[in-house]
Amino acid sequence: MSGKRRKYSKEFKGEAINLAEKLGVVKAAEELGIHHDNIRRWIKGENGVKPKSTLGTLELETEVLKKSTAIFSKDHIGGSK
């Protein structure tokens, strides 16, 4: 073994996380030629990389906000009469 550690840019790590969300961690690691533990660490936020919000998370947050807005709007309208 050479003993040299490979360094990856934040952009590469972010793209690896995105790929892992689509394909799974092991498959993404195989595609990128890296060890799957690297991606697992990056997903956990180690090494200064924070996971991005996934589309599903954003959709869920949007739905919750819409419902809460509707509830608070009804309460506000009902209370002003």
C-alpha cells in the first residue's frame, strides 16, 4: 500500500451523496470507484459535508407548511368575526 490518502472536494462528496440517494450507497460507491464507507461518513456529515435535502424531504416540508397555513388561516378568519 502506498499510504497516501485521497482527498475529495466538497462538490465530489455532494455528488456522491446525491448518487447514493438514487442508487444506494454500495452501488454509488462502485460507480465512483470509492469505498462505500466514505459515502456513509459523508452522509452522516463527517468531514464538513452536510447532506442535502432530498426532493422527498422538500415535498414533505412543503405539504406540512401548506396544511399548517390552512389551519392557521381558518383560525384567524374564524377569530376575526
